[in-house]
Amino acid sequence: MTEPVARRARNLVHADPKEVTLQDALDALADPVRRSILRECAGEPDFSRACGTFDLPVSKATASHHFAVLRAAGLLEQVDKGSRRLNRLRRPEFDARFPGLLALVLTEGAQPRPPQA
């Protein structure tokens, strides 16, 4: 017997990365809070990180908006497990659509910038 789908889970919309435009991807990646979410997800096993465990400098409502934008851009997949919403970075799917783009985001801040002339 399958578990009934929670009412809030029915509202989750996940974009297929194959249908995401480059502009939509860039718009989603433009925000530093969303990039930090992606970097944190990249370092965790799939569906092990709940939305409420991210230390974000925004309100809960704004954080929910950021997660929705990332879902709409095909970057995150979310599932509800009890009262928690768990996240998975859709790296293979996104990399197939936009090779190298996510790698740039995930390494942001990890490498020192070259000195300017």
C-alpha cells in the first residue's frame, strides 16, 4: 500500500531541466542565498537535508521562495518526509542541460581570485 501524498506535497512543482531556458537558470543562480543553498546541498547525500536546517540570512517565507525558484529552474528536487521537506541537488540532470555552469557556482569562493592588473 502506498503512503498517501501530503496535501502540501501535491503543490510541489519540479521543472524538467531539459525545459529550463538559460535565462531562467541564470536568474535562479543570480541570488547569493540560492547559490549558498546549492553549495550546501552539494556536500550532502541526496534527500538528507531538510529546508529548515539551512542557516539562511532571510525569513522563513523568503527561504521558501528561494527553494521554489530553485525547483522551478530544475536545480532542486524536494520530497516531503513527515513534517520535513528534504532536498536533492539535481546535478546530473542540470549538468546535462548546462555543462559546467553548476560547477562554477559550486566552486565559487573556493578559489582565490587572481590579482587585478
